[in-house]
Amino acid sequence: MTVAATFEIRFTRYLDPTGREAAPLPSFAADARALLPDYRAMVFMRALDAKAIAMQRTGQIGTYASTLGKEAIDAGIGAVLAPNDVLLPSYRESGILMLRGVSPHRTLLYWGGDERGNVFPESPHDFPFNVPIASQMPHAAGVAYAMKLRREPRVALAMCGDGATSKGDFYEAINAAGAWKLPMVVVVVNNQYAISVPRRMQSAAQTLAQKAIAAGIACEQVDGNDLIAVRDAVGRAVELARTGRGPTLLEALTYRLSDHTTADDATRYRSADELKEQWKEEPILRLRSWLHAKGAWSPTDEQALAKDAQMHVQKMVQAYLDTPPPGSEQMFEHLYARLPRQYQSQVAELTQQEERDVEHHAG
Amino acid sequence: MSSITLVEAVNLALSRAMEDDDRVVVLGEDVGINGGVFRATAGLQQRFGAERVADTPLAEGLIAGMAVGMAAEGLRPVAEIQFAGFAYTAIDQILNHAGRLRHRTQGRLSCPMVLRTPCGAGIHAPEHHSESPEAMFAHIPGIRVVYPSSPAKAYGLLLASIADPDPVVFLEPSRLYRRFKEEVEDDGEPLPVDQAFIAREGTDVTLVAWGAMLYESLKAADELAGDGHFAEVIDLATLKPIDYDTVLESVKKTGRCVVVSEAPRTASLASEISANISERALLSLLAPVERVTAWDTVTPMFRLEERYMPNAARIVGAARKVLEYQ
Ligand SMILES: Cc1ncc(C[n+]2csc(CCOP(=O)(O)OP(=O)(O)O)c2C)c(N)n1
């Protein structure tokens, strides 16, 4: 027997969990101050997340999927993507969307059960939040195909979870991306759980990154709790895609520090000890420790930022609360470019129903 | 005998079936240690082990397709799709395989599987979690579609579905999962999967409904009774094949009918039922059959779901229309 092919999976990390440098830093991190916007964004994300959970608890929004623990991934990607690239998020990427200019009150609208949560005027090409797992992956291949067809130096970046890598859509899309050498980047947020199902039960594969090998595309594992590593790896992948050198699959290792959503209770299936251990890896403290060590950040800065974040969050909550409730006619709006005339009777019926209900309440 | 909710009744039926028949296995996402996102499979893995209550990788096509294979090989799989909105990739397996394996092999192989999934709106769930795809399933030859409306019905119909020699899609109205409790005896007794139930007798108009819409229809019947109109309310329970004997007998008695469905109107089961009544009871009808359905729109996110689902007031309006028809 001879060896037909061999492969290896690289892992990128620059900061260890305590924030100490584990490898020579990439050039964008030479001046620690250059990373302050990313750090600020991460702190904003966490503040907004905490508020959203509190709002779900008090019934101001519905079920909400927390972003706790993935702030470095969102900030790193947000820092690297160009405005005219296309983001194809799952339901957990409100952080990246914020960095793409989308006002975070949209996130509250989305989880508040309002279609206007998917209106992104500030980043009009990005795809909406995506709930049916992995179904955004083929869209990304299509978006990338369109870019390639028009010879545009743009990139489609699709996000999904570890669970999503078990879906046919995921495999089909990365396979197609390889076959056509599409300008596509897939970031798998491996937060170790798909609701209650741990990563090891999802697949016998040693890494999720290696699924790319079967698809014939580049891949890499990256420490998803290390902002510098994420920025570096995503930056390189996006650059490859943009310059016609093909797609990449990145597996970002992190941990879901929250319940799956506010409808979930993770204590049913994972231990308090495991969670406690994972808090030692979390991305914000890690980056802050490094910034401190570099002399780029002080406790006073932190206090000011915390205050700023609270103010910003409050503004977003207000923007959400100030959004007038959707009218029933919204169900028929944007259903087609022009509502077919055959719908008129249903619209009339709805109006009639509303009038009847108003009478009912008055009577 | 104990008083339990619909979701507890599903759990009870699953336990009973697993206890009585080693061939019964449960598979799906988060059905194991987590007991299902609605707790329908709570405690089953602890009791029957991880081989018979298996958490699957996240893949609905896999779940439905594996159930086909398991069933053909002599197991009695009960597969869970976490929400009906995620069953669409499973439909390929149900349509191309589950429903036709027996026919394609001329009886050599069969597919005694159950695909359970919560469906319907009304629980303030996120996007894609409130779908009503019953008509899509009912369109598939070779399968049964069952839709319980109460704890006792869920228990008996699920046992019957598991025992049935053919594939059954078992749709569970999530809105009723915890809405009320009912006495359910864990006696292993199935209910028929080819029969509708008369939920309330009446003489003036027939209301046909299933799942959560049954309760809107019963509410409507109460209101109509206040005006001296007595509605007969039918709980269809099995949506494929439909027990037209019961429906037609009622319509022949009342001469008027309103069909209520939470799914969009076009190509719906409400249309199907209405067509059958028109064909088979035209001369008994005193008014055209009315359909009260959801709109032909995307299931809206929850802020508008109350405006999307039919309610008692709309049913009363349609009933009055057929009652007043000249
Ligand atoms: C096709 C599909 N099946 C099931 C679900 C229900 N569901 C929502 S999130 C989830 C787990 C997803 O896990 P993963 O891909 O790891 O992403 P994470 O939520 O951990 O970010 C499941 C099963 C869904 N939304 N879509």
C-alpha cells in the first residue's frame, strides 16, 4: 500500500486564555491600540446580550438566542469583512451585523417577533437571520457564484454552528464551493453544543475543519476566543476568496456560555463545573488582559466603556420600544413585488375581522 | 388514571409503547438527555437507554430516512422532528420512500414508522417555529396523517400510530401541549386512526376542525348557541384518510358546514373537505360550504400571529353567513 494523500489541520492561536502571547503576533496587532475598536465592540455585544435576556425574562421580547462567549468571533469577522461583501448569518450573529452598521435594535425586533428585525438598511446585501439550520449555506454558494460570474472582488461569508455541519446543506454547499472555486468563506462557530447535543455526538470527525478536506477546499481551526486569531484567520480566508484563490472553511473553537436560547435550560445536560472551566477561556477577559499588559487599556477606560455601553444599550432598547407595532396588513406587504389581485378578498376579510374585533372590544 | 397535559400524554404513550414492544425506538434531535425541547421524550432515555432513545446528528433528512430503514428492517421507529418548519427536508424521504416502499416492493418491504412533530402557531415562538404543513403531508400517498386535539386523543392516537403497519405523520399542536389537563388512563388502548370524533352535537351547522382550531370552534359553538343556533363540532383527528362518513352524516343532518383550518387557504385540507362535501352532499346543503383558514401568507412572526390564525369570532362570522344564506 502507498499513501495516496495526506492532510493536516492547522490551529491558530495568538493569545492564551490568560491573555499572554502564545505566538508572534500578526502585523495588524503590532499596535495594541489598533484593536481597541474590536474590544469595545465585544463589550457592547455583551451588554446588549445581557439586556436582551433580561427583556425576554420580562416579556418585552420573545425567545432569544444569546451570543455570550462568541464576541471575539463576531468582532473579528466584523473587522475584516468589507461593506460590499455579503454576510449570511445564522440566528446568532447580531454582533457581526452591528459591526456592519445594522442598528442593534433590529435584533430586539427580530426576537420580539417582528419582521422588521430583518430589515438591514445599513447593510442591504446581507442576508436575514437564518433559523432553519444550515439552509443559508447553499445561498452563500449562490451569492459567491454571482460575484464570481461578474468578476467582482467580493466575498460571501456564511456562518453556522457545529450542529449545522451535520446537515446535507452544509456539505453540499462546501462541495460546490470547491468545485467552482467560489469566493466563499464558511465560519463554523463550534460552541460545543447543538442545543443539548455535544459536539462529539454530532460527528466522529476529529475536527470539523477537516470536512473541508473532503470538499477540496482550504481549512483551518482557530481559537474562537482569541480575537487576534479570528481576525488573522478570517482575514487570510477572505483575502484568498477575494483574489480568486478559492473558498475556506474555518472552524472557530469557542463555548456557548449561555443556554441555547432563553427557552432552554442547559443545566439539564451539562455540568456546572464544565461551564465554570469554560469561563476561564472567555474572549473579553482574554483580550482585556492583553490590552492591559500592553498598556493600551486601564481600569478607568473600562469604567468609561461600561457606562458608554449601558447608554448605547438603553438607546437601542428605546428605539425598539418606540417602533410602532406592526399593522396586520404587514402580512400581505412584501409577499410579492405586487400583491396579486386574487389576494384582495383575503385582505378585505382581514380588514373586516379587525373591525369586528374592535367592535367586539368596544361592545 | 391521572390528569395530564397533551405533551405528557405523548410521553406516556411513548413510554407505554416502548415498555410493551422492544422494537419501538425513539430518535431525533435533543430527544435524549434533554427530553426534547418540549419535554415530550423526558425520562425516556434514562428508562430505556441511549440505544432505544437516540439523539441524532442535526439532520432531518437523516432522521426521516433512517426511520425508513429501521422500519423496513423490523423496528418501530418514532422519529421526532423538532418543529414542523424543519420537516421540509424530511418530506423528501416521506414522499419518495416512506409512502411508497410497500408499493414499490409490492409488499415485500414496509414502513411502519411514525414521524412526530409539533406544529401550529400561538406560542410566541421564533420565525419558522409556527408552521401548519398538514396539507403538504396529506398530499402524500401511502401515509396517514394524524392530528390529536387533547391529552386522551394524543395518547390513544399515538399508540395506534405506532402500531399501524404503515407510515404515520403525527402532528402535535404545540399550542395545546400545556393548555389543559385531562384524565388519561395508561391502559395501552389505542384510538382508531380512521375516525373523526363528534366533539359536540348540534343540529344547525357543522363545524369541522382539528387540533387547536377545535377549541376556537367550540367557543364559536358556545357563542352561536347564545343566538339559538346549535352547531355540531367535529374533531377530524385523522387528516389522511379522512373519515367522510362522519362528516357527511353530520352535514346531511345540518345542511350547513364551516371548515376551520390554521393552515393557509389555497390547496388546503379545508378546500379538500369542502370539495368532498360539495360532491357528495350537494343536495343536502342549504348553503355553500365556508372555509375559515389562515391567510395565504407566510406564517408571520409572533407579533401578528393572533391576526393570522382563525379565531372564534371569524368562525362565528362564517357560521352566521351559512346560517343566514338564502
Ligand atoms: C433544520 C433545523 N432543524 C432544527 C432546528 C432547531 N434548532 C435550532 S438551533 C438548533 C441547534 C443548532 O446547533 P448549532 O448548529 O451547533 O448552532 P448553535 O445554536 O449552537 O449556535 C436546533 C436543533 C432548526 N432551527 N433548524
